[in-house]
Amino acid sequence: MNQSKMLPMALTVLGLGAATTFADIKINDNLSTAGFLDMSTLAITPDKGKASWNASFDQFRLNFMYKFGNVSARGDISSMPSTDSSGLPGGGGKPGGPNSSFFLKQGFVNYSMGEVGLTAGRFLSSSGFEAADPTGMFQYSYSKTLVYGYYQNGLALNYSTKMFGLYGAIVSDLWNPQEFDVKSSPGFEGQVTLTPVEGVTAKVAYLYQMYDASLVGKTDQQLINAWAQYAKGAITAAAEFNYMMDWGPGDLKGMGFLVMGNYKVTDKAAVTVRYSAIDLDDKNSATDDYDSEITLSPSFAVSPNWLVLAEFKQEIDKKNTNYAVESTFSF
């Protein structure tokens, strides 16, 4: 799959099963803050090989929000484990910040002109259904079709009304937040948002990444991402489709999709079921490039700002079974 980072967009989701969104802690008339602490334990029982069981403190986040009339700004400070840990969300073994120190996740300034907004700095890609943070997730792990854009350095323009929205961005790299050279690897992202009726949201995004062929051996990489969500009352349902072009070192093509349902059983308890899969067209591979999973995740709100969930995931094609428990405290 993609050699670059593959993490999802930040998406505010409603209902229990994603952590509750709280009012910001007001410091003064212009400054407020919010954040979360996330920890988990994960057991993996593979079809072949030894089983593993890990526990970790996954992430601490502190967000600062500034507001001065039409101008607003945000800076997110984060700390994650500095070594590879399968206890991180999705069991991906992704490294955290250097030496477990605090680092800047994103920082940007926005100028609002009514329905039009201009954003400059380091911000998260608009693509994808699943959230970048555990506070916006319905379950512990990410889906198989996780190929969204990541944190980006650049400039974005958006137009938004009650039923329609347009978004466009020019960035130094869609998938690599450590790339700052706009000339050698510019990325372009556009998205259309539709909210035709209450509870229904649909978004279609197109991502185009240019490369210097003399440096990486290829000229571009493209992604079409489309998803729709229905959220009303006790039910939240969503579906997503990804189409990848010129992906990876062999310029692969592929498709990914997910379907998800969350049901709020009571004011405190909910349950989520998700199925996702990815299919890469790799003619050079002797193995089946179709990879799928099914996930069951019950959740319980211990308090208004403390959510605990469990996850049972079966990787159907790899024949691995994963068990996880996650605790997320928001403030």
C-alpha cells in the first residue's frame, strides 16, 4: 500500500460510541482550551505465530483556541509514545513523538468572511470518514481502507452554507507532514459537502499529489474519497468508498470501502458494528490482495467525559483476531 503515512481526517461525530464533545475551558475572552487522555490494551492472536498482549498510554492532547473577531487560530500540542507500540490505535505500530516529548500536531490561522473562510498553516486533511483522534471514533481501530490525507502544511479556502460546502487546499504534501518543499511535491485537495436534510451528510473529495520523479521514481498519486452518514436519534449509519490511483512504488490501483452502524442502547451504552475491506490491483503479487475485517465494539460512558469501549476484530483474510479495551478521558 501507500508508503506514506495513512491516517484519517478529524470528523466530529454525534452520539455515544464516539466520545462526547465538551464545551471549551475558557481562560479569557479570547483564549480557551480542550484536550484528552487516551490509553488502551490490545491482544493479537494471529493465525500463525505467537500471540501478543500490550498496554500503553497512547496519547495526550492539549488544544489552544484563539478568537479575535473574524480571526481565529488553533494550536494542538500532543505527546505519544516514542517507540513502536502495537498498543496504538489499530495496532499499527506507528511511532509517536520524538523521545516522548510534546510536539506540535497542528497550528493554523483562519480568517472568516461569513460563508467564506481562509486557513493558513498546518492543518488536517478534509478527506475520510474516520477521525484522526480517538474522541471522534466509534471503535478502537481504524478500518482497512485507511488511505486518507494527513496533517498538511499549506493554504485552504472553504465556502459553507447550511446545505452545501466547497473546500480546496494547496499543500506541500498530502501525506507527509514533514515535507515543506512545495515546489518538488505540491498536493491539491478538493471536496464537496452536501447536507440535504437533517441528519444526513455526504462528502466527495479528490486528492492529487505531485512528485519529483528524479527523487521518488514517480510523478503523481491520486485518491477519490466519498462517504455518507445518517445520524439521528439512537442510530448512526455510514458508508465510505475509496478509489486509489498510481498507489505505491508499482503505481497500483485499488478500491477500499467500509460500512458501519452504531446504535445507542441507553444514554450510557452503545454498540458499533463495522465491516471494511481494501482490494489492490497488484499484478506482480502472487498472493490475494483483498484484505477485509469485521469489528464489534460495545462502549460505555462511565461519566459525561470518560468513555470506555471494548473491541473484537476479526481480520477475515489474514485470520487474525484482535481484542482491545480503550479508555478516553476528555476535558
